[in-house]
Amino acid sequence: MRKVLLIPFTFGLCFAWPTRYGQINRTEAASAVAQRADFKLIDQDGHPFQISQLRGKLALIFFGYTTCPDACPTTLSKLSRVYKVLDDSEQKRLVTVFVSVDPGRDTPPVLKKYLAYFRINTIGLTGPKDDIDQVVRQYGAKYEIEQSDSAAGYHINHSTDLYLLDERGEVAHTFNYADGAQLIADEIRRVQRQGSDETKSSR
């Protein structure tokens, strides 16, 4: 018999989170709590990392874990296609941030080895569970740990949204699991252009 351990503030599936609330509403809800909010975790090189270090660039934040059998490798592979659609200058202004919800197994070396399989500019983050849970809440993401009789002992169901942060660190758009590479690339370009226009107008 399998036992399910629910994280108190979450419930999720390793599939796209239900979209009945609509894309705009989900983006606004995330922005309300994550707008310019900073957080501090540990990157794949074992160094402290704060999301504020990416100010001036766009960031795609994604929650997952390295032994995820489907959603995580699928999403990261899709992001590899997104980077191919973007030109060199657009790629340099974009960083993908992979936040592990499995800190017990996803140590910095494990994250570094896993992310090396995907040819994209990615920062992998781990840290104490309480710190990770705070970031999960901050962006309105969800996950649950499900105990099993497998060799691993458990697996993790998690929401699969991608959060696009603009150059100020505000949530500019939330992508769901079904969104394609071209749609994501187009929105990234739109937000980059918007940031450039705002910079010019402020001069």
C-alpha cells in the first residue's frame, strides 16, 4: 500500500495545473505575491544565490526535481527549443532557474550533472526545505511527496507552470505545461522589447 504525505500548504500533480482560473488571473495572482520579492537559495556550484542577481535580465522560473520521469525533462527539452528560436542577444538576456522541490536528493552536484544535459542557460537551486517551501508559496506553485514501494522510496507530484520574470523581477507572464516553444519565445521577445522601450523612455 502506498502512503501519501501531503505538504500542508500544497496539493499538486506532475502535470499542468488546472487552468480553469484563466491565464491572466493566474499571472496576476502570482505577481501580487512575487512582485520584486527576493529569495536566497544555493546554486548548483554550492554558492548562495539570490534572484535579485538577475535584475536586468529575464528569468524563467520552474519548480521540479531531477528524478522526475516526465514533466521536468519534457519542459527543459522544450526550453532548449525556445533558446534555439531566440537569437544570440535574446538568449543572453534570458536565464532559466530550476528550483528543486527535492532537496534531500538534489544536492548541488546532482543538479549540476542533470542540467548539463540541457543546452540552455540554467541555474539550478536547492537549499533547506523551509526555504524552498517559502519560494514555492511565493510563486503560487504546489507540490506533494508521495511515498511508494519503489527503490527510490517516494516520488513528487508538482505543478508545472513556468513563471517569466521581467528585468525588474516582476512576474510578467505564467506559461502552462501545454504552451509551445514558439508561444513562449514570442512572449519572451515581447517582454524584452517592453523593457527596452521603458529604458529608452526613462532616459
